[in-house]
Amino acid sequence: MPETGPRTPDPRGQDQPRVDSSVIPATEDPVGGAYAAEPAPVPGPGPSEAARDIPARDIPARDIPAADGPAHAGTASKRARRAKSRERHGPLFLWAKEVATVVLVAIVLSFLIKTFLFRAFYIPSESMVNTLDVNDRIFVNLLVPEPFALQHGDVVVFRDTQGWLVPMAEKEAGPFTWVQDGLTFVGLLPDNSEQHLVKRVVGLPGDHVVCCDAGGRLMVNGAPLDESYVNPAEVPQVRDFDVVVPDGKVWVMGDNRNHSADSRAHTDSNGGFVDIADVEGKAAVIAWPLNRMTAIDNYPDVFRDVPAPAGK
């Protein structure tokens, strides 16, 4: 082995070479030759004597950071506040507060929906059988006729401003009448008022509506209608009329033709027409009873061949 450093005196009087501990001597390959020498790992610096002499000390809890940072600290703070609130008011108070909040939110949402989107109505008569049955509850789309226009075949709910209905008798106020009226106002209960009517739009402004052709079919602008929505249990009685719908008005008829006091029966009042301004909205869906829940169709195929009114 070659020498790698100055010699050191041998206690026996002979000089021996000093071996560098960072070099491992090559070993002999059993077959022949030598493996390459590899440097020995150099140990890292150990802890200083001063560090080992520092005594352990207690660290105040306020100096220890939260486990999950500020978010964790905020959550813990909220939990602490809730716990204090429970101790101060008790669980019953907190439960009542949560229920009151949910009810308030529901009332506000119902009021907004009832005012701008949908409103519930109750069907008290048979004039729209089979489309609508007595005691059905329906939701009416308040976006029709504004901003969305009425179309042929739409089932509409409108206010009775022409005296089609017998005036309602004054209801006796009961102990809970104000509750029912309030829930109806915000839309949580259907409107049971009989001062609204529900019919199907047959004639729009400018339409020429005539009853009937040789086959007993209604005609709009000269096109006969095969009205598949009419109650098939009875053959509609022919009641002659020939009208042109004025601007701002519609001609309406019930699907249960023999049991509907519609535009045909009120030609002495506003010509039998309904002012579009009195239309509350378009009936969109039957909501109750559940076994009748369905969308309300306006049967566009029935009116597909109806031409535009003359002059439009």
C-alpha cells in the first residue's frame, strides 16, 4: 500500500506510515484486479457543548401557534362563543332562535316568489275538467303576460273585474283568520278567493273567433280547431258567436264547455272579453294532489295552423 502521509515514530523504533482515515483501501477482486477505493462518510458536526448545557424551559401557551393557523383559531373562538351562549341562554333558547330564523327566511322567500315568480291558487269549480279538477291547487307563472306574452291555448287566472261571479259574502272573522290571510298573502297557502277565474285563451288581440263550422268546430281566423283539451265526456253544445278580439283583450273558454260560464256567457259585459291587465298569470303546474302533479299544457299543435289576424 502506498504511503499517504508523513511517517510517525514507531514506539518500537520503526517508522510507520500514517493512514488517512478518509480513504478506504482497495480490496482485491476474487477474480483479479481491485475495486475502486470509495471515500468514507464524513460524520457531521455534533451538537455543541454549549447547546447541550442549555436547560429546558417552559414556553407560555400564548407563544405556541395554532395548529391550523388563523382559521383554526377563528373556529375555536366561534365554538367558545357558542358554548358561552348555551351556558347563558340554554339549549331551548338557541333552538327556538334557529327555528325562528328559518321561518323568517321562508316567509321572506315565499313573499318574493309570490310577488315576482309564482302564486298558488285553488280551483273551486268544474269549468276546466279534465284539465283541472275541483280542489286542485295550481301554481301560476306571474311572468305572463309581462314580460312574456300570452299565447293561444294558455290557461290563465284572471281577476273578476267584469262581474262574472256573484259577489262574495263577507266572511266571519274567526280567531285564526288573520293567520290564514297572512299565509295566503305571502304565498304559503293557495288563494281560495272566488273572485278569480281560470280559463283557456282561445282568441288573442285581433283574432276573429267564430262558432262554429259545419262540423261543430271552433274557428280562429278561418282555421278550424281540433280541440283535444275539451272534456271528452260530453259533446260540446253549439252556441253561436262571431267576434273580433279588441286590442288589450282576450277571448277565453273553459275546457268543460257545457259547464263553463266563460266569454260566451258574458257578451253583455265588456263584450265577453277579458282585459289582459286583469290576467294574474299563466297556470304552469298542478301542485296538489300529488297524484295529479303535472305541467299544464297549452297544446301548441291545436293552434299550429291558425294564421295571423288580418291586418297584422
